Amino acid sequence: MPENLLPNPTANPETLLPAEPEVDAALAADTPVASVVVSHPSSSLAWALLADEAWARGASLESYAYARVGYHRGLDALRKAGWRGVGPVPWSHEPNRGVLRALFALRRAAEAIGEPGEPERLTEFLNASDPAALPALSAAAE
């Protein structure tokens, strides 16, 4: 039987977020991450990096708070880009990595503070977004 090559209108398309060149430039210029967040508060990448800094200091509750903001900013960006709550958010698309990093940071911190059910929910979210994301983020965190 021949393969159906017509697009499936019921399939969930990939969500590809726009680049954040100003955020990328500030980070490349070694601007302190907190300053990047102040200048670009809608950037989930900046919030995720701030969560990572707090995590590295052993401040798991602070990391959780920063990651939670990054998660919500990421949801806003995904919805603005046409995401409807389901569908791929490819790790291979560099601008998507801020949202995925925020999800990972929130998952890690939620586990550290013992938030019931949240680490599992975020694991499912990451795996549904892109099965390559969680292994890549876990490897980078080691």
C-alpha cells in the first residue's frame, strides 16, 4: 500500500520559537545573568540560566522560583508561537532550548524540595516535547 504523503491536519505541528538575538548577545558578552533577566524578563533561557546559577550555589528553593518563572514565560512564548498545549518542541531548534532548560531546572528543583507529582509531570512534558531533550539536558548537568 502506498504511503500517504498528504499532511495530516489533525497532527500536532512542531513549535519553533523565534530567536532571541539580544539575549544571546548579552550572554555572549558575559553580561551577568541577573542583568539579562532584568533587561529581557520574557526570556525563559535567561530565567533557566538564573535557576542554574542558584542551583550551583545550593539554593534549591531559589532555583525552583527562577525555574518556575522561566517555565511560565516559556509557556507564554510557546502559545504565542501557536502551540496548543501538545506537540513537539524540538531540542534541535536552538531557540526552543530556553523553554526546555527551564522545564529541566524546574523538574530538578521540584524533586529537591519534594513537590509531589511535579517531577513526573515535568518528565512527561519534556519527553512529549522531544525525547532527545531530557538526555541532552541530563548529560549537560553532570
